Amino acid sequence: MRHFLIIAIWLFAAALPVHAEETELVSLETRQDSQGWEAVGRLDIAGKGFCTAALIRESLILTAAHCLYDEDGSPIDSDRFEFLAGLRDGRASATRAIRRAIPHPDYDPNGDTFAPLEVAVDIAVLELERPIQNTRIRPYLIATRPLTGDEIGVVSYGRGRENLPSLQEVCSVLGRQTGVIVMTCDVDFGSSGAPVFTVRDGETRIASVVSAMAQIDGQKVSLGTSLDGPLSVLMAHFSTIGPALPGGTQRIISIGERNDTGAKFISVN
């Protein structure tokens, strides 16, 4: 999880009212608590730490692009990743190795971490070695971008809560600028790549991916990538790389489209 101070371009958000009755971050300790969130998992990175990721197709997970790189900007080999869907107290609902990891083509791991244009493309997809075909672990839908004042929620792993997912059911969008969403959601080291959710017409959809922590006038906020545009570009890029997924050609996921089956970055230093 990258942590930095956002300068004047974000100060507009500090004066915006928060309309939602926000909730606290709570641990999902039981199977009943975790129901519906099993497709969120911990993305372990051997020798480094972990990020949070979420299933968007039976064979694809979505996370933050910066999770795919070492501190020197070199890409991490795919065999160092492991996805633990629904990990809770040492037990995962499904465990998968990673076949390949593809960041957004415009993401620059050696670029200016402080630049909103980098945050705006801080997304990546990872192809699982084997699809997850489980009625309890359903890929999430993709939502249109949230608007200022919208209620959102986030499920993540983080520092001090590595073995349990945590849910903040209601937080708020403070503002949007240059493809970056400023949110009040409570995240920490390890929450990079965590899915930000909206619920529309009874369906839970991913509206953003957590990229970084920041401060606005001393208030802790989180930054997310708007999936409008960047996700379509990423999926088009993914479809041109390497072999097709087993069973057919990789297809682009459109914003708002139903998926095939419907449902952290932490330093070790």
C-alpha cells in the first residue's frame, strides 16, 4: 500500500459533505459473516508480502498494478503469487497459483508515484492456473464509476488483520478527478488492490480498486482507480497477450456487463 500526501489538486474534496452514515471496519470472522464476500482473497507474494484481489471471472482476479513489481520496479515472476479466495483463519475457500499477471499497459512502475495519472491506471489482472468453479465463490460484476457523494463499501485484508477479511459496509466518495476516486474508506498497508463495491438493484459490483492511502488536511483518505475506460483498455491488452484461456478466446469485459457466473500490499521490511 502506497502512502503519500496529496497536494492542492485534492483539497477540493476536503470541503465536500459526507452524506452516508458511515460504518466501522469489521472483521468477517464466521462463514455467515463472509457470505457473499468469498470471491475476495489475499494475494500472497512470496518473499514480499501480500495484496488484496477479487475474482472477476472464473480464471481472472483484479488487483492493483503496483502489486506486480518489486521495489526496484522489476516485475515479479508469476510463480511467486498465490490467490487465497475467502481466506479466514488460515483456511481458504479456494487456493490458486497464477499463470500470468498483466498490468495496465500505461502503468509505469518507475513513474511518479505522486501523479494522479499513475493512480488512474493502477490496475492489473492475473490469470489463475485453474478456474474457480464453486457456487459459493462467484465472480463479481463490474459497475459504472461511482459519483461524488455515493455510498460505497470495501472488503480488504490489511496490517494487523492479515488472516481475516474486513468489511466497511458504508463509506463515501469525496470526489473524482483525472480518473482517480477519493474515498473515506478505511484502508491500511495490505489493502492495495481491494475491491470497492456498490450495490445496485440488489447486485454487488466492483466500482473501483484501492490504490493508495493519502491525507487531505490531516484527514486520512483512500484513493481508487476509476474502472471506466482503464479496465476495458486493460482487458483488450490482456486479450492480445499469450495463449487464450482454456475453452475459448479471451473476451473483453464491458463496464456493467454480467460476468460468466455472476459473484495488500504489505512490506515485509
